[in-house]
Amino acid sequence: MRNRRFVNILAMVGGGVLALYAVLILTIATTGNVTQGRAALACGGAGLLLVAAPLLTLPFFPRLARALALLALVSFAVLAGWLAFWPQPSISPDPLVRTAVVVFAVLVAGRIYLARRRRPSGHQP
């Protein structure tokens, strides 16, 4: 029980720090104090908020924290796929990067499949 309490406190502190940092990054991006890379800064802040959400909800709602963590993984997989395979005029990602993006997406899909398969159904045969 003591370790669980320590993990909950650590998750709250870590999530709070990440959320505060993400809000500061988003504030800097929205106020216009950046000359270049405003969109990248906003995406980074949103990504940090996606990571902070499961940490903040873990002590109170563990099932919701798992769902939010899964949402963050799926969002990162979709964003990585978009960046790796979207046709861009002057940038061509390496085949190794594209392979890593595909492997990450497959691992996330496999994780979702295995979690759904392990969950017991509502009826007993």
C-alpha cells in the first residue's frame, strides 16, 4: 500500500509539472512571441498535454488513465504516420524512419488487439 501511494504522488507531481510546462509552451505559441516554428511549438505543447493527462488521472481513475494513455499512443502513431508519409515538396524521410513509424503503429495496434482479446466478455458459455 505504501508503494502505491508513492506512485500516485509521483504521478501527480510528474503530471502537474508536464501539464504546467505544456501550458507555458502553448501560451508562448499563441501569444506570438515566436518568429519561426509556431506550429511545431503548438504541436509539442499539445503532445505534452496528451502525456500529462494519464498521469494526472491515475491516482483517481486508473481505467480512465489507461484509456487516455492509449489515446496518446494512437495520436502519436497517427501524427508520426502523417509526418513520415505525407508528400512534402523538399523533405524526404529515410526509409528507416518510415519503417520505424510502421513498426510503432503495428505495435500500438497489437497492444490494442491484445487488450481487447484479454477482456472477458459479458456472457459465460
